[in-house]
Amino acid sequence: MDEQKKYSTTSEGSDAQNHNGPATAQGPKKMNRRQALKYIGAGSGLVLLAGGTGFYGYRRSLRISSAEADRIKNVRFVIAGGSIGGITVAARLLRAVPEADVTIIEPRTRHHYQPGYTLVAAGVYDRSDVLFDQESLFLPGMKWVRDSVEAFEPEKNRVRTHSGDHIEYDYLVVGLGVETNPGSIEGFSEAIASDHAGSIYDLENAAKYRHLARSFQSGEAVFTYPAGFVKCGGAPQKITWLSEDLWRSEGTRENINVHFHTNRPSLFPVVPKVDAAITPLIEARGVHNHYRQTLRAIDVSTRTAIFEEQMADGSSRELRRKYDLLHPVPGFRTPGPLRDGPLTAPGMGGQMEVDRETLLHKRFDNVFGVGDCAATGAPKTAATIRKQAPAVADNLIDLALDRRPSHLYDGTSGCPLLTRYGRCMMFEFDFNGELVNEWIYQSTKETRIWWDFKVHGLKQLYRHVMMNGYV
Ligand SMILES: Cc1cc2nc3c(=O)[nH]c(=O)nc-3n(C[C@H](O)[C@H](O)[C@H](O)COP(=O)(O)OP(=O)(O)OC[C@H]3O[C@@H](n4cnc5c(N)ncnc54)[C@H](O)[C@@H]3O)c2cc1C
């Protein structure tokens, strides 16, 4: 059969090929201008329809009657912590009840867009890309108390601030986040101050790491993942893989051994499908993954990282690895007023004790938690807050109107897993680690489009959509 005959026979023989238009010996027929316009029109229509439906749903979700809004306008809502959790709840509340009495207690004058730290360390963002003037985040109607909470006094419906004031509330929302705990690793502070270690978990060190990685030519590069709850559980892996890719593109990779030591049993155990997809890709790049190993101490004088490895029989043993470049991630803890105060409970590691669906405190029925500080079992990410904040705002309104909380957080979170420069696996998942909307994200594929979205889109979503209450 000659080539011409072969192509014309198959093109007639199957519906799929007919659907794509007839093929020729010159290859598949190109789309003409009319067809292209038709597809663009259909695509734009779908986007508009999805956007319109989303916005209609959003408007409906905000709708309360003017009589109800009137009943709420003198209720005192106090929000402790003015970051993505606190501001998004406040903004959403004010979208529903523009006259609501909303006070935010936040000590910082500069807001940090923490999801951008990884990109600062990777040399994609500058420091200025992740800093916002705190004042610019407040919508009309938000009262800013520039102070910090010293103690929660829920029996008295008030908080005591650092400057000694008492702020009373009818409803309290706590969004204090979590902080790194340098004391969780012996020698951490000394190591991080040396010329051989940097970490993405604060802005100064993210910028420092960028220079260390770029000038690193050869030797042992050691990355770690801690025990306990972790802020953005994907971030320690992302910086490992981006660094590996950087050295590959700079031609130094063959002189560098890349080690990733993690406390966990695999690379991304919270989402088994992603774990199964990512592990062979990373192994093929020659990264040495070491599981169930926790960094306990760093000996700076000999540049040695000291790990505790959990063995299958329940015992543990000590392991040592020399490093030339170290990216240590310490453990995390909640801020003092939470971990030492009445809003936590034994066994929660200082996190706030809330119902994971309503986000209402389990013992104080006018106190909510949002974001990283709340013990929901969900990942500690801004993506989680995108789903939690509307639930908190709606449930605040419900309680203020003597109704039961009606908006349940369903456990959905998301992660842009940057696998290398220009590539990202984007996925959403639920409390059970099952992928959500897999077909939209193509969740287990590394794609360029989601890299671009992470770099250019997510910051806008965070700053202009979430923080303005359009969620
Ligand atoms: C390196 C890194 C990478 C990340 N990558 C991603 C990502 O790719 N995607 C993603 O979705 N998320 C990511 N995150 C996680 C995300 O930044 C956090 O989940 C999010 O910032 C949590 O918001 P929050 O409002 O709960 O707490 P935070 O943003 O931590 O804010 C807590 C606020 O409380 C204030 N505060 C603290 N103590 C007090 C006090 N006593 N009184 C009053 N106020 C107080 C603080 O000043 C701060 O403003 C990343 C984080 C890091 C560090």
C-alpha cells in the first residue's frame, strides 16, 4: 500500500479521525481560520459561563436581607492576625455586611506573601515581589489595631494586647499562623548563620539561599523535612527539585550529590496518586531520597547533619551526613498566646482546637480558627484558606443571627508542586488525600501552564481575589 492510499483509507475508516478532519499524506489537515475562531469562541464562552456561574454563586452566598444586616451591624467581630486568613475572613464578612464592626489586631506594618519565598530562593522573584504595605490590605470598614495579642481570655470575651489594652468581642476569629521553631534542631541557629546553610522559611534566608545555590559548584547538598506539622508541606521538596534543576542547567550537576532527608515515609504521602507520579520522576533525576529520617542536630564545626532514622521495628538509630550546602527546615509551632493559652488542648501541639468543618472552637462557641493555626488536619497553606475563610465568614453571620453554622469546610486544599524551572504539578485534594477536579488540573502531569500560573497568577489571586473577599 503506498503512503497516499494508507492515509486516505484510515481517514475514512474511523469516526475519531473523521472528527479531526481528513488526514493527507502531508500530515493532518491544518485548522483553518474559521475553525480556529469557532474554537476560540467556544473556549471564551465556556470561560465566561464558568466565571458567570462562579460570580452568581458568590453573590448568592453573600445575600442576607437588610433586616438581617441591620441586626448584625453592631455585633463586634475581632480578628487576631491580619494575614491571608484574617483579612480574607474580614473582607468576605464586609462584602456581606458592609456596615459590620470589624477590628483586626496585627503588629506588622509589612505583609509577607510567604508562598513567594520559594520563588525568591529560586531567583524567580525579588524580595520586593513578596512584600506588601499592610495598610494597603485593609478595606474600608476594617479597623486596624497595630498591636499583638498577649493573651486570649475567652471566658471574658476579650483579648489582652501587648500594650496592656483589653479588646472585647462578641465573636473572635484567630488567624495567628504558625512560626518556625529553631530550638527544635540543636545547632540550627548557628548553622543558618554560617556560609553553608540557608532556608526558604524566612525571607532573609530565602534571599541568602538563592546566592548560596547559585555559587555552589560541587559537593554534598543536603535538604531536610521535619517532624510534626509543616507550613506548606510541598515547599521543602520544591526547593530541592528546583536547586537540582538549577545545577543541571548550569552544568555543575554531575559534581553535586543531592540528598533529600524526610521524616515522612515517601515524598508526598498525603496524596498517594501524586506520590506515585512524582517519585519515579525525581528518582530518575538522581536525587537521593532518604525516608523516615529527621534532622535532630547540626555540628557546624565539622559541617555534619545528624539524623534520627525510624526503623521498621520501632527502634531508631543515628545517622550522620557531611554537607557542603544545607537547607534545613526546623519544626513549627503556634505563637505563644495560642500554644500557652486556653484555646488549645493537650495533644494538639499548641494548635487551636476547632471543629474541622465549621471551624468553630470546640469549647468556646463564639471563637473561630482559620488557616495554619487551626487543628483541622488540612494542609497549612493559603490554598486551604481559600476554602476555609468563606466558611468562617458565613458561620459568623449564622451565629450572629442565632442560626446554626451552615457552611462546612470540606477539607479541600491545593498545591502547586514546582518540579523544575518552567514545570509544575498542580492539584487539589480533600481530607482523604483524594484528588479533586483532576481532569481540570491534569494533576499528575508536570506542565508549563501551571508554572506560569504559580509565578504570575496565584499572587494576584491571593492579593486581589482572596484579600478583597471575592471568594
Ligand atoms: C516557604 C513557604 C512556601 C509556601 N508555599 C505555599 C504555596 O505554594 N501555596 C500555598 O497555598 N501556601 C504556601 N505557603 C503557606 C502559606 O503562606 C500559609 O499557609 C499562609 O500564609 C497561612 O496564613 P495564616 O493567615 O494562617 O497565617 P500567616 O500568614 O502566617 O499570618 C499570621 C499573622 O498573624 C500575625 N500574628 C502572629 N502572632 C500574633 C499575635 N500574637 N497577635 C496578633 N497577630 C499575630 C502575624 O504577624 C501574621 O500577620 C508557603 C509558606 C512558606 C513559608
